[in-house]
Amino acid sequence: MKPPRKVVCLSLVLLSFPILAAEPFSGVYIHPSEFSDSGVAPEAREALMDAVLDGVQACGITTVIPYATTTSGKAYWPGTVVEMDGEAGWDTLGIFAGKARARGLKVMPSVCVLAAGHDAPAGILKEHPDWALRDGKGSPLGWISPANAEARAWITALVLSLVKHIEPDGIMLDYMRFPSQGGVVLDPAAMAVFDAAAPEKEDGAARKARLQRTKEAALTSLMTDLGKALRAHDPKLRIGLYTWGANVTSGHAIAQCWPDWLRAGYLDLLNVSGYCYRDNYGEAYLEVFEKRLRDAAELARRESDTVELTFALGVKTSHGALPSAAEMGTYLDIARRAGYPGVAAFAWRSLAAFADEAAEAGYFRLGR
């Protein structure tokens, strides 16, 4: 692991970055839970899939990003040790992917990599509580520790099984990070190794800095495992990462050193959060948004001249919501000035309310 580097922010001037992708990325996140309800007849579930995909296509969107796993540790396809969301054996993801391809849409499922219950262990952590991260009091969290070699191998095998099951065009890695709360430590076995390696007379500040480096190294080890496995399976598979931006790449609680992953060749697409609203940033929210994108673009371009830059357009999120369809155009114009030809809308359930207006305005059509 290279030592932390200071991130130099761009001034807010017009920059021109090369658009290297064959076509701009135009995607939308989809929550498959509405297609997996065991209380609904299979024919009705498939009819709902058809209606959603027809709406997506009418908007000009070319890539669907269905969640393959949930933050509670469940999966949307059968044949794994993971508990399924909805009816057991119902291949929600496989059926949806097939219908998407029949319409000429690309499929890039999103994997919630480390989240498994958030505040309390769920999913695989019920079976392997020893893999869980701990809070400052030593209580297990609903997050898998990337410092645990067995856990890393399990995650890699799960993602590979997903890829082999539906052979997607790409994978979007989400929750590929530590939780943002303070005081989080590694799983017990990793902490024992960490403590055994402590130098004599290490003060609190030095220990905190060493733990930060250890977290960053652990997450990079997981990215290395995933990157190597996915590249070996299909060199053409596009690997994407959802990230909060440049600010998380050095010394941040989530320990997500994505510039190192770009430099190593394990990422093809960087999807930067665009969740900036008046509600969370006040009247300067659009300036915050533009600066976030420009900072991330500058950092990404230092490490790769081929990475595709896209941003997550938050139609409605836990941080806020867009008041109108017209505001989508405002975000898209700012993003494209900042060198982001691509967009990944979050999520269809909210975008559907603006679908007619978005289709008429062509917000998600290539070359807009």
C-alpha cells in the first residue's frame, strides 16, 4: 500500500476530458424485490418486469443495474448458500436479465459487497459471526470484514457465481467500503494480528493511523481478489464502482482507496455519487455537486486514461429528492461539463414518476 497522498482539488473551471467509451453510459438502478414477492403469481411478476423494462427502454436508458444482493445479506438468484429474497428457487435476476437482453438492454447487476445487516449481523454473518466487523465496544456489526481471508474468498466465489449464472455485461460494486461510523475495528482474528504487530510505545494517534492503513490494505486485498477473478473469467466484463468521490481515498473512515484500484487495472467505470440536494447542502448544493465530480475526475484521470466516468443521479434517496424532472437536466448539464458523459439514475421506482417527461426531454438518450 502506498502512503496516503494529499488530494489536490480542481478549481471550478471548465475542463475537457476525453470520452473514451464507445458510447456514453446510460443506466438505471432497479430493486428486484418487487419481482420476487412470493405472494404474487409468477405470471404477474413477469408482467411487472415487462412493464418496468418497457418503461426503461422508452426513456432511452441502455443499461439496467438490478441489485443482485441486498444489504441484509440476501440474494436474487438461486443456487448459492445465501438466503434468497422472496420465493425460494425463483430466479428473479436470471429471468429479469433475459427479458432485458431480449430488448437489447445491457445488464450490469449491483452487488452489496460488505453490507450484511448494517447495525446487526445478517446473512452469511449468522453462520460466520467471526467474519463481522466490530464497533468500538466490541459488538459485531452487520458488515463483513475484508481483512478476513476466508471472508474474502467467500465474497469472490459469490460474485463469480453471479457472473457465471447470468453472464452480465458488467458488475457494479456497491458497499465496497467500511461503514462510515467511527470506532469500527476489524474481525477478532485480524485484530489479534494487528495488535501483535504493534510497535513498542505506540500512542493512540499512531495506533489509529496504523489501523487506518490496515483497513485500506484489507479493502485493496479484496478488490485485488475480485479483480483478478473477474478478469480471469471474462476479460471483457466491465467492473464498476460506486463511490462518494475523491474525499474517501485517503484517511477516510470507509478506507476506499479506489485510485490504487484504477492504477492496478481492476476498474473500468467509476460511478460517483451525485446525491447533493438543498436539503443536505443548502443553496450551494450544485456547486458542491460540481466540485465533487471535478475532484474525482482529476484524481481518476491521474491513474487511468481509459476509465469511464459516470455519476449516480439521485432521483430519490435517503439524502433528498429531485423536485421535478427538469432538475435532472440541470445535473446532467453540470456533469457533462465536468467530463462525465455517463449517468446511472437511482432508482427506477422513483424515476418512473418522471418517465414521460424524461423520455420527451431525452435526458437519458445517447448523445444528448
